[in-house]
Amino acid sequence: MADVRDAATALTDNAAPGSHAAKMPGKPRRRRKIHPWRDALLAGVCTFAVSAVGLTILYREAREAQVDAVRIELLQLARATAAQIDGDSLATLTSPAQQGSPQHLKLLEPLERMHRATHDIYYVYTGVFRDGRIYWVLDGANLYRVPGNERPPDPIMNLYDVRDAAYEAAFRDGTEYADPGPRPDPDGHSYLSAAAPIHDSGGKLVGMFGLDMVLDKLDKRMDSIRRVLFIALAVVTLLSIAAGAIAHRMRRFAAAIVRKMREARAAAESNAAAAEAANRAKASFLAMMSHEIRTPMNGMLGVADLLRTLSPDPEQKRLLGILASSGESLLRIINDILDFSKIEAEKLELHPKPFELRALLAELATLLRTQAGAKQIRFIIDADPDLPAAVSGDRQRLTQVLLNLGTNAVKFTDRGEVRLAVRALTSTGTPRIEFTMHDTGIGMSAESLARLFKPFAQLIDTRTHRGAGTGLGLVISQNLIRMMGGEISVASEPKKGSTFRFDIELPLAEIPVGTANLPALRLEPLSVLVAEDNAVNQMVIEAMLKQLGHGATLVGDGKQALEALAKDSFDLVLMDCNMPELDGLEATRRLRAGQCGAASANVPVIALTANAMDGDRESCLAAGMNDFLAKPVSMAALRRAIESVSIDSSASAA
């Protein structure tokens, strides 16, 4: 201030009357009055104003940067969690009555894992867009909620009563969404929300996964910054120091949030990868075990099948029957384990095709009357005369369910009858068919009924020690019927028998002319090339072909098969899929590509393999094979397959 006063005094002295400067020609210039205090105050105000504006801008930019960073991490976390949610199963949650069901709780598990790993997330949920509104489906609060959250969980399909055009558009179109800024809520908190789409296995949008982060900590931090701002306006130096400290603390706070989000995302991705790896390892193990067991079983059951054709004496025939029955029981156990594994992994699929309902019932009668006759009881099929002739459905799976129910009924019935009643419940529209399996057997207690559909649970008759099996048949049957849109119900009393009932929709279908009830085809002797690396199976298949009147040429791998096809002409190829040097799939592709010449490119190929997992048949047909036989192979199945491809070849030639 002393320097300012000295400068002002010097200017005043220079402008005093009598000085040379005052005698300049023209109109005298008006002197500018110097106000040191005013100037100092103005400079101070300007300094404070500039500092305040700068700090305000810094404050707003820092807040936006924090919100942007949190928004990005929320979207990434939403994507990672949405990828873990089973879209196929989520699409089936449509009613509040499903609240608390095993399916509902299983779907909540990825939400719970993510919620426990991120304590700043307040709400975790999924929703769907229906009829122009958003409905909540899953609420993570069913399994876990952060301390202080006393709000009850939303039930399934609860209407979201707030209208937000941008939010609704994201749910309608299946696009990612994040709030542009903090959103205040009537509960007194501010939130930042994000959502990501959930798709089913076919890529169809089935809902959105959303999460809300409460910004209480961020708001408290910003309140302290504003208080520091007002203090900083008084002293520029303290303002600069405070601004630096605030910026530092803000960055630490934002970094902590970002770090937590990244850790949560990494944990979610790691869990998803581990689960996927475990499923792949399990599927690989089951496929390998199925292949390794079916290969020797093919030799065992094939030899038994061949021996039965050699007119054995009654005792030998009885022993061969025991051998075949034991092998078929082992095969059923393997199939039950594979089916149960697919159900657990939610990868079991239905393959509906047209079929004749009465033909299915006739096959069941043939199978179950033999079992019932051995126990001197009756097996009766009571079929409604109004049943449709042909329907569309998964014939194999429906047969599996009915055969399981019928076998159990015969097993636990010592006298009387087992009756399968089949009724058409609807006369118009899509037919709904009711199946009722009733027996006059030992019945079940309430305790037994309570654990009837639990995995590995068995109803054991202590008098005869009946109940052998895996305990998976009814569990698999219930899941299959649910996939078909029905539910198996049971009514039973001890010593009064049991009744199993379900009804499913089976749409009307038409069986193409010429495919229903085909008579056995009489074939000329065929020249068959057998590509099989197992010596026992080679001998079994060769003997079966000989019994069927065909000639066989044996090779040990796909490479040898192609060489044989290039040299000689064959009517048919039986091709194993897993072989050394060159597998059956690649060998078939090369055959169809013309590697063995144009004459052999169209020779019928039947897959003969121990691979029996989902997708194996489709892989064989995609490679160019004409049919698929899973080991163990019976002579009857081999004959049907040869006749089938022969009919197709004749039709193509015509």
C-alpha cells in the first residue's frame, strides 16, 4: 500500500499548478483520480471473483467427471451381471405366484453375488416392458439388502408407477441406459441408475437388468466442498490451498469408487468364467464317459442279440435275456444321468415332430404288457376314440415319460392291473391330451409322496426290496412334462394304488403319405463298408450284417475308409465318428466333396457312434451323413436304419 501511496503522490505533484506540464497548449486534459483503497478492494474483489468462478467451474467439472466415471462403471457392471442371468428361465417368470419358487431363487443368485460385492449399490433388479409400461420381475432384496434398506421386495410383475420416457424407451428397445445425472428420490436419497439388456439363448430380448447406486457419500463430500468454497472466498491463499486439497480428496474419492466397481466387475466376470469352465468340463466328462461305456456295451448287447438268433435252448435263451435286460438297465441309468445333467445345466431341449399318437400307445402296450405278463397282472390302455390321429410333439421324450411311469407302476403292483387312460380334453383349437397312469399296487404314504420328485429319492418296498434305480426317472419326467407345458400330479394311498396324471398340448399335424406304418423292406444283399476302430465292435457289426444278408468290408479309421471308397464301389457306409488318423465326420465331408470320385460321393452314410449327447446327431447330419445310430446298436435298429436310407436313396434316384 505504501508503494501505491508513493505513486499517487508523485502523480499529484507532477500535475500541480505552475508546472510545465500544466502549460501545454489546447484544452487541458481531465486528471484521473487515484483511489488506492478502491483499487485495492476492486483488485481483491476481482481476485476473489475470478477465484470463485474458477473454483466453481472446477467443482462442477470434478462432479461431472466423478458422475461420468461412476456411470461408466455402472454400465460395465450391469453388462457383466446381465450376461450371468439365464434369459430362457427369466422369460418364464410371469406371475407373482412364482415368488419364492426354486426357479425364482436360482435366478436371484447372480444378483445376490454382485450385490454383496458392491456395498454402494442400493437396489438390484430386472424388469420387462409390457403394454407400454415397465414391470419389475426380480428384486435382489429377496436374498440380500444393504443395511438401512427397509423397503419390502417388489413381487414378480410389479408395475413401476413412475413415467420416464427415456427409461421406458430403453426397456422397450433393449438398449443400455444410464441416468444423465443424479436422480433425487422421495426417500431423501439421490441415485444413479444403469441398465443392460438380457437375452435368451436365441438372442431375443427378455428383459433388462438394472441397478441403482445411492450417492449419499458423494453428496456429503460435495457439501463439504461447498462449505470450503465459501471459506476460500475470504482468503485467496487459503482458497488455492483448499482447492488443491479438495481436488485431491475428490480424486481419491472417485478413484475409490472406480476401484470398487472394477473389483466387483472383475469378480463377476471371474465367477461367470469359472461357472462356464465348470459346465464345459462337466459336459466333456459326461460325453467321454458316455462314449467309453457305450463302446463295450455295444459289443456285449450285440453279441447277446446275435446269440438269440442262433436258436439257443431255453436255459441259454433265459440267460441271454438276463444279459440283454441287464445291459439295457445300465443304458437307462446312463441316459438318466445324462438327462439329469442337462436339466441341471438347463440345456435339455425338446424336438417336436409329427407322429401318430395311437402308434405310440401301441408300442407302449407291447413293451409294458410283456413286463406285466411276467408278474401275471394286466396292462390296459384305455384310449379315447376322439383322439387325433397325428399330433406334433417330442415323441421320444413323451414315450420316455410314459414308459417310466408305466414301468414303475408294474414294478410296484403284485396283483390287479395297470391302466393307462388317454383322453382328449378339448374338442376345438389346439388339442390338450390327458394321460393318466393308474395301478392297484402298494401305494405310497404321505412321507413318500413328499420326496417323490426329489433327485436320487427312491420309493422302496421293504418287503421285496424293490426300488432299484438311480432315483432320477420321476425327476426327469416331471421336468420334461413342465417343458411341454404340463405338470405331473400324484394321488396315492398305502395298499390302494397310485395315480399319476398330466395333460399337455399336442398340436394337430399331418403325417406325410408313405411315411406312416411302412412295411418291412426286402433288400437285395448290399456291399457295406464298416469304418470302426474297435475290434470287438467290428466283429459284432460284421456278424449282424451277415445275419441281415449283407456283405461287410472292415477298415479301422476314416483315412482307410476313403482309400477303400476310392478303389471299390459300396452300397452303404457305416461310419464311426471317433477314430484315429481321420474321424468319421471329416471323412464324410471329404467323401461328399468328391475326394473318392463322383461315383462314391453320394453313397449313403450312417453314423455308428458312441456319442449320444445333444447336438451329436445334428453334427453328423450337417457333415453329410444320412442317418445316425447311437451305440449300443441292436440288429433291429440296424435293419431299420439300412432300410430307411435305402428308401431315401431309391426315392432320390427316382
